[in-house]
Amino acid sequence: SAQAHLNLTLQEGTTNILSSGNNYAGIQCIEGATLKINGSGALTATGGYYGAGMGGGYNESGGTIIITGGMVTASGKASGLGAGIGGGYYGSGGNITITGGTVTANGGPNGAGIGGGHYGGSGGTITISRGTVTATGGSNGGAGIGGGERGAGGIITINGGMVNAAGGSYENVAGAGIGGGYYGSGGTITITDGTVTAAGGSSGSDYGGAGIGCGSGDFWS
């Protein structure tokens, strides 16, 4: 529900695997709800066709997601429309904070690795201060961190940690490493510390996605 609060502790040595049906996230955390993940175990969450790995389902933005530890892998469905962590189809990223752990986030073909889902899903508010984060946008123009296809980057702050972000691309469609998805503006991006590698998707035209900034098709933002 929109007011749900879940504190999830990953016990050392455990491997936890969650997946969902078509309209839902692997771990459902919609706007107004809070999900906190800590511990040292492993967690893999995969969304349904319209859902994020963690966050929103069909037409839902992500809620407040806080990761402080663990080995966490979150993916939108391989043929789907959601982010790895953040918004489902038509949903923005919500409020995502990573302060520790090893986090791998893979967007479905139209979603960001961390941030918005397909078709206008902005990144929301994303803060990374510690941990190791690898975020890969979906192949149809999702940003690594930021907007889904046609979504702006949102408000992205990195002040620590090791971050590797890659935008997705296919033919003439490409997302930024950090920032906007295909046809999405970069948003507000602040990097003050940490080790950050950001690669935009390489589209088939002369314009790919920015490493940090906008996706292809939005050249002036």
C-alpha cells in the first residue's frame, strides 16, 4: 500500500530471489511507501512486464527506497518497461538513497537502471554517498541513472562511493550515462566526491547520449 513501511535485513550467507507478475515490481514500493534494505546477504529482485525490479508497478512511481548494505541486484523484466530501481511504466523514480552495499541495477528495455520507467518517467531524487553502484539503462534509451525513455534526469547527487553508469542504446535511440533518457533533459546533477564512470549510449546517428547530461534527441538541455 501507499503507506507501507518495510525494513528488510539480508542475513549473512543468504541468497534471496523475488520476482513478480506483469503489473508489479519485484519488490513493490510505490509513492508514499518506504523500503529500507540493510545487512550483508544477497537479494535479486526482478519486475514484471510493467514493473521495476524495486519500486513502482503499472503507472506507478517509486516510493522511498534506502539501501545501506547487502549485495542487491534489481532488474526490470528483460522484455519490460520498468526501471531496475525506481519507476514502473509511466512512473518516475521516487526518492532513492544508497549509502552502502553493492548495488547492480538494470533497466528493462525502456527504463533507467536507477530512476524512471518507460515513457516520460523522470529520475526523481537519487542520492548516492557510499557503496559500489553499477547501473545500466535499458536498450531502448534508458539512462544508467536518471530518466527512462523520454524522461528527464531528475535531481541526482553523488557525494561518494564507486559509481559506474551506462546509458542504453538501440539504432537512433540512446540514453545518458547519468541524466536523461532518450529525448530527456539532463536534470540537476551534482557530483562532489567518489569515483564516477559515466558512458552515454551510442546511437546509430551522429548523436549518442551524453556521459553526463541529456539523452539523444534532446541536444540543448
